[in-house]
Amino acid sequence: MKNNIVYIILFVCCSFTVLAQTGDNSPYSRFGIGDLSDDAFQHLKQMGSIGNAYTDAFHINIKNPASYSFLRTTAFDIGVYAKKSTLSTDELSSSQWTGNLEYLSLGFPLYNPLNQLLDREKKDVSLGMTFTLKPQSTVSYDLATNDSSVDSLGTFLRSYTGQGGTYKFLWGNAIKYKDFSFGLNLGYLFGKVTYNRSVDFVEVDQTRENRFSTDYNLKGFLYDIGLIYSKVLNRKKLDESNSSNIKTLNIGLTFNSATSFSTESNIQNLGVYFIGNGSSTIDTSITTVRELPGKGKLPGSLGLGLHYTSGEKWSIGADYTATSWSNYFNDGNNEVVGDLRNTTSFAVGGYFRPNYKSFTSYWKRVYYRYGAYHRVDPRVIGGEQIKSQGITFGMGLPFIFQRKVSHANLGLDIGRSGMNTPIRENYFRFTLGFTFNDDEWFVKRKYN
């Protein structure tokens, strides 16, 4: 356990960095709690963001907390991304680059498998635990439009900006008994969102102009549970020959019910009088509301997944998830039940690995990942829900760190969103994740 302190220090220090993230210029993040963050880590994003039934001995999967009991080593996961997006309408288009730290997670088995070798026994029960910090949603947009006044005041500029988002800290636990695993994530949701609007008369001096600002803090508790049934399909053959590849079929189920949160809002409407020499003064007509309490509700969801694995050679899986966003409401954003609609998402993906035992070729030991997804967004624009779809590719590159095998996960997501809305987005999303593994946690010492 000599490296334990290093992992914990890295986790705590980087936790403060993730809160300073910046987002895209996404106009539709004005609605709901913003653009929702994917719970899949980078190795799963490269497979279309499957995860409802996926298990891994070396990587963390928070999409189904039951997967924690399959961990065989301590794993410290960190992910970053860079994204080039192009927003377009029928007449205009604009491109930009964004990126940031995406998540931090620490997971470990509570009973080290090495102890089973030392004690020469095989246990039917295994336990796993994780700690994760990541965004839940992001609000980020900066828009401006020119318009003409009907009363001869010339053109005026309407500006709309928004920033902030929500984050969640998760504590997860899982227990596995024989072929069945059960897991639970307990989380704390928090964040702050700010919206600003203004109207500026650009051709007239000494005008009274309006500034509108609303911000609200959000906090609450959330949870989700997961089940995984993992069946070895060639058990008889394995008993006859240890050299056979293990062929496994996983069936996964994830669930969380609607959870409540509280809000506290500040509203400020200012009349700003511009004298004309570059100076300004606040008009006497000011509306200010401080610490206005409110509440809201996040939706429940149900997910189902299938995943087939053939030893260390290849795997393929599929996920389906439905979420009841029609029950969502948020006093902080003046949204009521029915403003958003229920959503569905579907994803397929997997990997292949030519020969993980190869001593002659590094590239034969690499994970080659692939996937595709189709998602329906809860936000409604012009009577239509936003839809997005894309394909993903990636590689899991093994490397040695502190004499342990770890992985760098490098991927690409090519997608489009809002095809049926006035503002469409095409994007390339580059992802990079590192998983550092250590098999010395909780080892039972024979001698001191």
C-alpha cells in the first residue's frame, strides 16, 4: 500500500481543478439544467458509451455500480477531452475549440484477489468501492442578435449569456455473490448557474438600457442502483482445460427513481443610464430579489444492457436507457412539469485485441474499440426534441507505471446534434483517459 497516499493526494488536488471547467457555446444549454454530461468514462465512450452490463477488472464503470465488484486491482481514472464543434443555421456557421478535465475516480476491491492466492482459497463473495467527482451538466452560451427599433432609435443589440453547471460526488459500493452482483451509488449534487440578458441601443447617446441577471444555486442528494448477472458459457470446457478462453455473457440493469433538489435564486433587473461620454449610472428603477427559495425534481431512469466477452480477445455489447424527463421541474429556472419530454438512448460497441500475450508486437496487445449511439434529448425546440448520433473509435494503450500495467485510452467521437432544429451542430470530440492500476492495496501480509 506504499502508493496509496500518492493516489489520494492526486485525487483530492485534481478534484478542485474539475470545478473550474469551461463548456461549449451551446445555445440549447439555456434549457433544463444544461447540457447533460455522459457518465461513461473514456474507455466506454470509445465503445459508444455502453456500460449497463460492462465489467472490467482494471477500469471503473460508474454507469452500473454493480460493476465495482468485478475490479481486481485499484484503479485511478482521470479523463480529459478536446472538442471542435461547428454550429450552423440555414445562413450562418461558426466553429470553435473547447476542452477540459472531465472526471476523476478512484476504485478498489475491498478484498484483494492476491489474498486468495496467499490463503489458497477461492471466495464466492467479492466487494468493491469507488469515489468519483464529475460534472452532471454544463451551461455555456454567448449569443447576440441585431434588431431594428420601431420608434426611430436605430438598431439595438440583444445579448444572451449563460455559464455554470452542476456537479456530483459519488460514493459507490458493490457486492458480488457467485453469478450475481448488486451495486449502489450515493451522491451529492451541487452547482450554480447564471443567466444574463441585455438590450443595448448602439446608435443613440444618453439612453436608458436594461440589464437582467438571474442566478441560482442547486443542491440535493441522488442515488442509483445496478444489477449484473454474469454467466460463464463454457464452464465445462474450462474445467477440462485451463487454456480455454472464458466466454461470458453479462445482463445488466440500472435504475434510479426521481430525486428532489432545492434551489436558491437571486434576480436583478437594472436600468442603466448611459450619459454619452463613456460613463454610466444605475437608474433608480431596480428590481432585486435575494435568496429566493425553490425546489425541483430530477427524472428517474431505467437501463438495460447485454455484453458478451470472449476471453481477452474481443467483446461486443448493447445498451438501452429510458429517462422520464417529463416529470422534471425547476423553480430556479422557471420550468414546470411537462416543459421537457421523456428520452431514450441506444448504443452498441465493443473491442478486439489481437494477442494480449504477445512479446513480439506491442500493437497486438492494444485494445481497439468501436461503437455507435443514437440519443433523444429532453429539450423541445420548435415542437421537436433534439436528437444526436455519432460513431466512436479508440485505442487502449497499455504501459508500465510503478512496475504495474496501466492504460492510456485515446479516442475519437464523430457526431452531430440538433439535425431537426434551427441550430445544428457537427463535432469532433477527442478523448484521452489514463487508468493507473495497483494490485498492492489490502494485501494481507504474512510477515512484518
